[in-house]
Amino acid sequence: MKILNIQQIREADQYTIENEPIKSIDLMERASYELFTWITERFNNDFSVYVLAGSGNNGGDGLVVARLLSESDYKVQVILPLGKNGSDDFEENLKRLKKINTVLILEELPEQISEKSIIIDAIFGSGLSRPIEGRLADLIKKVNNFEANKIAIDMPSGLFADKASPSEIIFKADYTLSFQVPKLAFMMAENQEYIGEFEILDIKLDKEYINNCLSDYSIYEVDSVIKNRLKLKSIAHKGNRGRATIIAGGYARMGAAILAARACLHSGIGLISVQTCPHCIDIVQNQIPEALILTDENEYVLGSYLDYSKQDVIVFGPAIGFAHKTLVLLENLLKDYQGQLILDADAITLLAENRELLNLLPEGTILTPHHGEFKRLVGKYSNNFEAIMQLKSFCMHHKVVVVLKGKFSAVCNADGKISFNPTGNAGMAKGGSGDLLCGILAAIYPRIKNSYETAKLAVYLHGLSGDISKEEKGENFMTPSIMIEKLQSAFKKIEN
Ligand SMILES: NC(=O)C1=CN([C@@H]2O[C@H](COP(=O)(O)OP(=O)(O)OC[C@H]3O[C@@H](n4cnc5c(N)ncnc54)[C@H](O)[C@@H]3O)[C@@H](O)[C@H]2O)[C@@H](O)CC1
Ligand SMILES: [K+]
């Protein structure tokens, strides 16, 4: 699903108004009817409704919703903190609201409201142009302390759509009901406490116009052509389903390699090899009898460059440490290995600390840093909008694909396009979770044969197995090992 900026959304509104054609007040009615339907499907009319309506078109939407809910016998009260003069459609809807005469217009929000209330934020939407201050700021702080159900129309008031929000005076919504396309701000971790869950309502803006809008940002949806590449051909044998090698861990740290190898195996790889030091061979063989062992000549760390000529893909990095021999192995892989490289965890720190290696990164290498590791690569940033800019320039400069892990993990291609991943949850934030992602990436790359498409689908499947684990086992109990088991359902889900 494409993410558009405010300017593009405004143009799409205008195009629809002129070409459908539809009057702007009727488009407002249509948008608000979707809001009304969403609300009435989830809250019955035992809930009292408070609508905070600004004086622009976001406020206009709020007034329409107030009218529609009142006509469905909800008790609705409206507060107009910016007064009664505003945009044409706002003023017309205020007239219509007064005509039905069942909605109370309050001067102030009461000091106490029952938990069985809904507060609808229609103060500002996409027209917010500066931070909220003064009386309005006090109102937002007050509302944020109430225990009611809070719904923001289009955007939580105070939040900027396309850039970092400079102030923390922002309505804290449980639900944000936005129109037609998501906004970039919805993808940023620091904004989640204001946005709550977001839903995109179809208000029937011109589809073709939106399809033609150019955007570097989107939310991932499984692509059926790519997904079909995962299907095994009837002539499949272990050799043509891909060969992957995991180079991870070291003495007393082989868990990372085992998790990655298991995830890889359960994601369809044909042959999996694990490079281990001599002391660790038994552990690996006991844990994954399917794995071939590549024996490193070093006793405690991994550092031998072995024969990888038949390997389609190598995962290098999880828990591998920072020994000089390991660094040399990484350098040799960057120089000589001809297959697909997936670099994670300590490999990324090694790159950051030995920056000359960055110039050796083969085109299309997949790197999977979390924010801490990514900052080591690109320097500090103070919000996710800055992180996204750094991500783009890093990928374009080095011609690589980076998965920046977190809430809505951002997968960035070498051309600067960014796809945000919608699956996953906080229960996945446990040691070992990233190792699984490496395994999934390695398993599906040989069939998909495109770094960006592989990364998007692998991150999606990884999150999906996390969501299924959460649903069945709960956020606290779930573990990376459980997630490996749930890969079974994750694959089935995308196959259907
Ligand atoms: N035809 C359309 O364009 C549609 C627009 N819709 C709604 O219209 C909204 C956008 O409406 P508007 O462009 O009127 O913008 P808003 O309703 O978000 O607010 C704009 C007004 O607020 C003022 N303002 C901005 N920041 C302020 C601040 N910090 N303190 C005080 N005043 C401030 C602006 O000067 C302007 O007068 C969308 O978010 C959406 O809810 C929907 O009705 C769907 C159709
Ligand atoms: K709003």
C-alpha cells in the first residue's frame, strides 16, 4: 500500500472533486460516513460521544460524524475550541448540525467524563502547520489524561504527517482513522503512542490518480508473483532448492547459528551447512542433524575461509564476535565470495569499526541492523524521519539492501525505495529473534533471486510467525524457538 505525502493527498482530493466530479462537501460526507460506520460497528449507543472539532475540514469531518451519530441515537456533545468560523465546509456542517437540534455544543470539556465515553479528535488533520500552543495545548493535555476511548480523525492533532513533530503536545489516540492512504508519520516508532492502531478508510478518491502518484514509501503487501517463486517445482531435489551456509557464533555461542540454521531449514532450504569450531561440532550435530558441518580450524572463534563455491547464500555475523581472524574472514568473503551475502549483528559492528570494508560490499548484499547497529554505521539520529533519510542514502551509496529492524521494520532498496513491514509485535524482542530472520532470508533468497524482494518477504514471514506465536502463546511466553515452529502456519497463511 502506497504512502503519500500531504501535498499528494490534497491533490488526489482535488482531482477527485473535479473529475468524479463530487462537491467537496459531499466528499466530506462520504469520508465521514466511513468514520461513522467504523465507530458504530465497534461502539454501541450506550457510549457518550464528545467531538472536539477545529475550524478546518478536519473539524468539518468531526461535525458530520457528530450529526450522523446523533441521528443513530448516540448522546453527542461537541466542543469548538477554535470557534464557530472556519472553512466553508466546516461552517455549512455546523449549520446542518444545529438544524437537527439534538447535539449539545459545550463551551468547555467537562472536568470528569465516564470511561464509557468516546472522545473524537477532529481539531487538526493534515492542515496542521505549527506546534499546538496555549489553550489548545491545555485541552489536549487534559484529554490525554482521560480514560475514555479516543479516536483521531485522519491524524492525531499535533502530529505532523511528513516530518518529525517538534512538540509532545499531541492527542493520544487509541485509534487513528485515516483516509485512503497511510502517512509516513504512522511508520515511526516514536509516534506509536499517539497513533494507537491505525485504520485506512476507503473514501473512494480516484484510484488511477493515486496509482500514478510517485512515492518512495509503501507498506508491504505480499506480492503473488514473488510468492509463487517459493513454490517447489516437482523436479525439486536438495541441490536445486538452494544451499546456505551459516557462519555465526563461536565457542559457547553456537545458539545463534543453531537458531538461524533451524529457521533456514524450516523455510525451505535444500542444504544447510554450519561452520563451527572443532569443539562445537557435537552440539550442532545434536541440535540439527540435517546440517552439514564445515569445520573451522580455529578452536574458539570462526576465522577460516573454507570452500564456499557451491553455496548460494552465506549468513555471516550473529554472535560471531570481533576477533581479528573473524574480521579477516569477513574481508575475504567481501572480496572473494561470489554468492549472496547476508550480514547481521557483529558483522555490522565490524563494518562500522573498519570502514574501509564498506567499499567492498558486493552490490545487493543484505544487511539487517537494529537501530543501535545502524547508528554505528551512519552516526547518531534523533528521530525516525532522520533514520529513514540516513537509510536511503546509505543504501543508494553502497548499492545494498538494508533491513532496519524495529516496529514497522524498514526495508530499503539500493534505489532508495522503502517498504515498511506491517507484521510483528513486541513479544519478538528477545535474543535470538534476529537469528531467525537471517535463516529465513537465506532460505528464500535462492528461489526469489532478488535481494529487495527476498528481504521484504522474509521480514513479513518473520513478523507473521511472531504474530501467530503471540496469538497462540502470548507475548511473554513466546520465544524464537516457538517462532520457528510457527513458521509452518506463516508459510501456509501466505500460500492461501
Ligand atoms: N476534500 C478534502 O480535502 C478532504 C479533506 N478531509 C479532511 O480535511 C482535513 C484537512 O483539512 P484542512 O486543510 O482544512 O486542515 P485542518 O482541518 O487540519 O486545519 C487547518 C486549519 O488549522 C490552522 N492551524 C494549523 N496549525 C495550527 C495550530 N498549531 N494552531 C492553530 N491553528 C492551526 C490552519 O491555519 C487552518 O486554518 C483532513 O485532515 C481531513 O480530515 C476529509 O474531509 C476528506 C476530504
Ligand atoms: K484529528
